[in-house]
Amino acid sequence: MTPQRLRRVLAGRPAVEVWEEVARSAPRIRRALSEMRSHANGAQVAGEPRRGRGEPPGIEEVLAGWSRHARRLHVEALYASTTARGIEVFRRGGPGYPWRLLGDDEAPEVLFAHGDLGAARGPTVAVVGTRRATGYGIEVASELGADLARAGVCVVSGLAAGIDAAAHEGALASLGGEAGPKVAAPEGDGGRASGTARPVGVLAGGVDVDYPLRNRGLIGRVRAAGEVVSEAPPGARAETWRFPLRNRIIAGLSQVVVIVEAGLSGWAIQTVTAAGRRGREVLAVPGSVRSPSSAGTNELLARGCRPARDAHDVLAAVERACRAEGIPGPGRPPGSDRDVAPAGPPAAAERRLDGESARRLEGCSPATRAVHAALGVQPVPAGSLCSSTGLRADAVALALDELLELGLAEAAGDGWRRR
């Protein structure tokens, strides 16, 4: 059952009841499936695997397969065998489920992980990029991974070859030792008590499937030192249609996304797009104008994306995100003497939310909270809000409209300010 279908058939209902409905092909399950575009008109939708050159399977074929499988599968035995292998199962809204994903419109209904995802509860940064990385990109990604981890920031990536792998190699190296042994930390600390945050890898296939094979050793070390998470069930292959779904989880778990090297298209650019939809700030590492591997990052910079020259630029963005979320910010890399204060309006940096404002912001999107955090007592032009939050103009406009309705912002001169 694909994530798209799972979301449709659950529809907020108790899983046990839905399982029984699936087993007997109940009319409600049939209706839920028929309402999906892929079955209504044969169109391909995200989360629906292709069937070669043919059409997607018909409703009756899908229902029969679900019913047959549900009747013969012993759920309790499957759960016991899964957890016995060290794989934990997290249901959306249940204990241990990553809180940053809860408000996501496309949040996975279930996640599988090695570990309790504690590292993803604090400051998090996704470091992504091309598989065809240059030596420059590998070096920058590795340095970013190491510096961010030492500052107490969890490094997230898709564990792909190239930039992703380099970022996690750096994060693991900062833990000390070849394998980067896991350090015990208090509940919810995410490993920061040791001074170095643990890494999180998001896989397209099952958490027990090493893909790509060339990164088998790295994936194993990330499993041992941090957590590996996936929406795909254990044993599932990393099929092409699963990568866009993986990328939305990378963006959702992260406060900030840093793209080191990328072409004008590809999985890394797709992750950036997913981050933008979720109001996450995106930073790009400048590259040579002669390098195809930097064509995408340089294009993002030309469109107004903030540059990531080193970890200090990234930490400034993380601090902005932490303030918006109301959680403690990261530390600094050892030997740092550079100011990492946020680059947003000074008044917004110094201002603290009162209880009433915090209450009104509850339930708001990350984009709305980020725009509110960037506002101060002095008017801020909408263009400056785009620069300080990393959001597109339409996202900022929607956020300002919501803040205006909540009584948390007002128009003033040529800009906006907090109320």
C-alpha cells in the first residue's frame, strides 16, 4: 500500500477498524480508492508506483490484493519480528513521532527507524547536493557536516553518494573514532549533551536496505551512531518513485536546508522545492560559474537565496528557526570567534513572544511563524522579509495575511511590523 493510498484509506480513523475494512474490501475502502486521481482517470500521482508502460492496476485488482494479504498476515507477529531487529515503528501522532512533521500536510502516516529519532528533536540542518560532486563540493560538505555536528546541530541527508555522503562523513568524524560511536544523552537532548549532535539519514527504501550499495559502510555507521529513518517498510527496495517522498521527509525534519552542489534539476533541487513549500530557509553554497555541478546552486543565489559560505552562515539561519520554534539554539564550532547573530531585523531578534502572541501562533504554519519572527517594531518591507526568511513572495504574502487576521502584524508605511 503506497503512502498516498494509506493516507486516503486511514482518513483519521482507528487503524484497527481500517484494517478490518481492508480485509473484507468494505465499500468505504472502495470509495476512498476510486476518489484518487490515479484510479479516476488513469493519471500518475505522487506515491503511486508505475506499472511499466501500462496503466495503474484497477480498483478491483488492488482491493483483492489488499484483502488477500490482510487476511493472511499476522500483525502482532510482524510487529514483534520487526522490533526484534532493532527497528522501531512510529505512527503519526503517536509517541516518538517527529514533532516537526505533525503539522505537515504530507506527513507520513508511519515511520520506521533505527533509534528513537531523538536527534531530530533539536536543531537540524539538511545538507544535500549532487551525486556527481566535485572535490570542492566534497570538501565543503564534509566541513559543514563536521562543524554543524560539533555545534550541536543534527545533520540530515538522504545518504546518497556525493554531497549527502560527504556531509555525513564529516558529522561522523566529529563524533570521534572511525565509526562515530553513539553517545548516551538525556531524553530529548538529541545527543547535544556530549557537545556533538548525532546524524539522521532518510532512506528511500527500508531502513534495513543499504542503497546505494557503495555507501553500505557509511549507512551502517550512521545507523550505529545516530538514526536511519524511512517511510518505506523494512525490506522495501529504493524504487524511483520513492525518492520524491523521501525528499519531503528530509525537508520536513530539517529547520534549514543547505544545498552544496547541484545541477539545474535533480533530487537535491526537488528537496529545495519541498523545503520552500514548508517554509524552511534554504541556503546555497556558491560555486564556480564554469562548473555544471554548481549551476543549480548559483541559480538559487541569483534568485535571492542566502549564501552558505561556512557553518557560521548556516548557524545564523538555525538560530532564527530555533527562535521561531521557541527551542534552544545551537552552540558554536570550537575556536569560533565570528558573530553568528541572525541577519534579520535587530528588533525582531531581541523581541520575545508574550503568552498571548504565542497562543495565537499555535497551529500556524512554519512559514507564518518565520515571518512573524522576522518582524520587529520598525516596519520591514515585504522584499526584506523574503530575504530574511528565505521564503518566496507568495508565501510571505500568505503569511502576512494570516498574521494580519490574527492581530499579530499590521501594515506600516512601505512595510509591515508586529502588533
